[in-house]
Amino acid sequence: MTAGLRLGLEVLADNPGLLPASGRLGLLLNQASVDNQLQLSCDVLAQVLPNRLQRLFSPQHGFWSEQQANMIESSDARYEPLGLPVCSLYSHTRRPPRQQLQDLDLLLIDLQDVGTRVYTFVWTMLECLRACAEAGVPVCVLDRPNPLGGLVVEGPPIVAGFESFVGNAPIPMRHGLTMAELALLLNRELHVGADVRYIPMQGWQRADLWPDLNREWVPPSPNMPRWETCFVYPGQVLLEGLSLSEGRGTTRPFEICGAPGIDPQRLLQLLNQQTATGLQCRPLKFRPTFDKFSGQVCGGLALHVRQPALVRSFHWTLRLLQAVRQISPASLRPLDPPYEYEYRRPPLDILYGSAELRQALTAETEFDNARLQHLARVDELAWFRRTAGILLYD
């Protein structure tokens, strides 16, 4: 158990002199941007930096994380307790317009990421870096833990030409970085030219996983209800690009999966031929209330995170797809765009980062273990070398 963890927000609240003594501030946040007393960061900062907050910004899913995914946009709103406008960055625009930045002296970013490339918060942050670079406004990231820790990498980086709003740079699916580290990396590698600053956490180490932190999990989006969801998400998010349900429309999205016509016991038997390290699976039937197969009974599996440090969900999900291909290949039909503002490429391609997985699932040739290992490949050493210069924590 990590003792004495202090979030970037909490470090700033204790030491407001870490920011310039004056100047107008903007803040990108949502309902998961809370301190250890579950106070919203805008309320915390309004107390320690009175009259300086001018404008709030919200990412995908809205300020209150109430909106569903895939181009369900949020309108601009108002945070009445502080009388501040909330400008949506998941609407007609995903980048702050210049007129919303021109009266600011600094943009603060305080978002709880989930440690997986396709989660759009990091790409909203990238758009903020680009807009602020053009407007000449510095950016300061109030850092938060990567719930998956900072030691494990999963999934190949995006191939050039497959960039999108679920992946705009060649990083692995499970990247092991915090938001501040990602800001530094993207600013450097993409030559954004933003003035990037950060307030690091105190007391966080790269081996720390969310259950080690003694912190409440506040859902940053409707389908990330539990910290356990984060650990299966790097693999199970691939199901969003297929006709296999990832559990949306249930109380356990990404922790259950299936489709009509699948025999749960047979599927589990196939998967149990190899141990699902860190996970325990059980057969189930479920009926989604919305999204894929709404109102229909699906057969599938429930995933239980037993040993978080051992879970490698990207590899496990590829094994799941291998097993489903044997017993219900029709459940692996690749879905058509649009998906997250991509209107040309299939959703599975931009989720995986190339066409390779889709081609493997639809090919006449066998989806064997050698193919699976190839699809799961990631050059960890190359990634650690790329990121060595921007890591903020031992």
C-alpha cells in the first residue's frame, strides 16, 4: 500500500506558489478530477487561487462523465457553484478555439487517465497542447497516477496512416505513462512547440497499481465504473470494432463479453486450455439494455481481476478472439465506420493500430498461436528507450 500519495492537484493546493502569483487560468477536468476528500479540482483551486479561474473545459463524456461513447457529443454548459462556463472539447470541436484561450495566461489540465492508448483524454490533451502552442498560452499538467502502473507495456504501436482520435501517435496500447509524461513525450516527438509545465505527484512509484493507492475510484466515463475495468480495457476495447459485445449496456462493461448463439461453457473450455494469468473467467448469459444486441440474450464470459499485477489483457483478448473464431466466427464481423470521427477506416483498424488484426480474423488461413504472438508483439526495450528522458518517477 502506497503511503502519503499526493496528487499534482494536492501538491498545488498545498503550495499555490508553484504557479505564477497572478494570471488568468483555464482548467480541463471532469467529475473524476477530485482530491483525497473527493472535492472537484475546480472547487479546490477556486479556494487556493481565488478569482483566477476564468473558464473550465470538459473532455469526452462531459463534465459529469454522463455521456456515452462514440461521437455522443456534449454541449457547452455552466458550473453554477463557481459561476464558470464549461466549454466542451467533445462537440463540434475537439480543440479549444482561439477565442477561449486568448484571455488566459495558463491552461491547467487535471484528468484521470486509464493507461490505455485509445482512451481519448490524452488526445484531447494533445489538441490542447497544439491550440495553446498557436495561442502562446503555457500548459501545466497536474499529474495523476496511471492506474495500471508504469512498468508494463502491451500491444504494438500505431502504424503510420492509422492515426485517429483514439490514437494520434505511435504509442503502445498499454503505455505505462502518466498524463504529464505523455504531454512531455507528445510535445517532443510531434514537435508541437507548446510550453509544457507540470506539477508531479509525490509518493507515487511506477510499480504502484490503483488498488495500492488507498484512493476511491471515481468513474472518468460511464463505462469505466470500477478500477478493475481499467485492467481488462487494453484488450477488451478491441471488441468495440467487432460484432462481439464488450458488455456495454450492462453493469460490468468490458468485464463481460459475448454474443447471441455463443455457448459459454464451450468458450470457457477452449480458453482454459491455457491459464488466464491474473484473471479468472466464468461462463454467463446476459442481456444488454443498449448498444450491441440490446434486449437479446448473449452467451459469453465474465472476467474477474484476481491478481492485477499479472493481468495482460491485450494478449488475453487476442486469445478470446482466437477461441470465438473457432466456435462462432460470425460474432467477429468487423464493424463499419464512422467511429470516433473516422469515416474511412474500419473501427478495428484504428483501435488496433493497423489492418493486421482484422486481416487475421477474416482470412481463410488459421488464426494460430504464432499469428497471435505476432499480433501481440511490442518492443518493450525500444519503448523504454524512447521514454527514458521524460519519466518523472523512479
